[in-house]
Amino acid sequence: MSREQNPTPEAPTAEPRPGRLTAAAALTSLEGLALAVGGVYLLVLGLMGDPDDRQQAVTGGLTLMVLALLPLLATRGLLGRRSWSRGPAVVTQIMALPVAYNLLQADSVAIPAGIALAVVAVVALVLLVNPATTRALGIQGPGGVPEK
């Protein structure tokens, strides 16, 4: 494909990245980093600590670290203004909402974490479906019509 069909951010005529897109990327990366840190913590606990079930802790840690790749790759794509990146970013936010709900149902210190996660997921979703973000990513509406 030619450069005319796929403009790159390095092109001199490229518009600056919208703040909404940058904010969505920042929130998505925050979630990815939180998943990675949680995964490393569970893995270290499973290998060095005294968990209730060592195998479950190691498996959970590795799973969280692999799941962290989805929002982190989406962040890279959002910052690079790649149209494919909105899908994984939206999926990450949708997956975060049930987790936030479960944290809100707990009778512990997890409630503030649930509130924070819910706020981050909803704000990121709003930013990701914003028309300015959609235009910046080059996503077109049904029938190949650019979204307004």
C-alpha cells in the first residue's frame, strides 16, 4: 500500500495526536501496567512466598502477565494511531467492568480499588469511542463513511 492510503504520524502533513487519544492510551497503559505488576506479585508469591496453593499462584501470575500484553499492545497502537488498536483497548475496558463490580461487592479495602477501576474503564471507553479519537485512528463508519 502506498503512503497516501496509510498516512504515518511521521508525515509532515499529519495532524497532531488528539488529547483524548493520548488520554485513552495513558489509561489503557495504566491498566496494562497494573495487570503486569499484579502478575509479577502473584508469581513471586507463588515461587518464593507461602501461598495457599503454589500452583494456583504461579498460574494466576503468569495469566495476569500474559493478559497485560493486550492493553500494552493496544497502548502502543493508540499512540501510533493504528486503527486496529481501538478494538483491544475497548475489550480491555469491557473486561475491567466486571472485575470492578466484583471488587465493589467485597467487604474490604478492595472497594476503593473497584471504584477506581470502574472510573478508569468508563472514562477510557468514552475517550475511545469519541469522534475525535475515531477520526485520529482513521476508523470509518458503516459503508466506508468517515465518522463525524
